[in-house]
Amino acid sequence: MDEREELIHQLKAELQWIKYRMRMLDIIEEKLLQMRMMTETAKELNLSAEEINFLNIEIHNLEKKVKALDSESRKTKDDEIL
């Protein structure tokens, strides 16, 4: 492969990663919006301690998913996309 072909191959790989990262960011955004809606709804309602605890667990689960998606979609090795 000559230099030009290598560059084209590298740019295509980067484009694929960017598209993947954008999809992951869209999913992350959806989960963050879910978390926000849950907290805003909780503020408006008079929830019992049990309901608040359940809501906190759900929000914590969403938080873990957001962190995992973000971490997974950022992974690189020696500045190369995995």
C-alpha cells in the first residue's frame, strides 16, 4: 500500500469511529434526558421513601450505563481507534 492509500484507509477508519461515537453520544443524550425527566417528575410529586429509593436506583443504573457507553466509545490504544 502506498502512502496515499494508507492515508485514505486511515481517514475511512476515523470516519467510521466518528459515526460510531456520534451514535453513542445520541444514546447517552437520551439516557441523560431520561434521568432529567425522572428527577423533575420526582420534584413535582409527593413520593414516598420507597418510591424515592426506587427512583434513585433507576437513576444510578442509567448513570452507570452512560459512563459505560462513554468509556467504551472513547477507547483508544496508542492514539489508534480500536
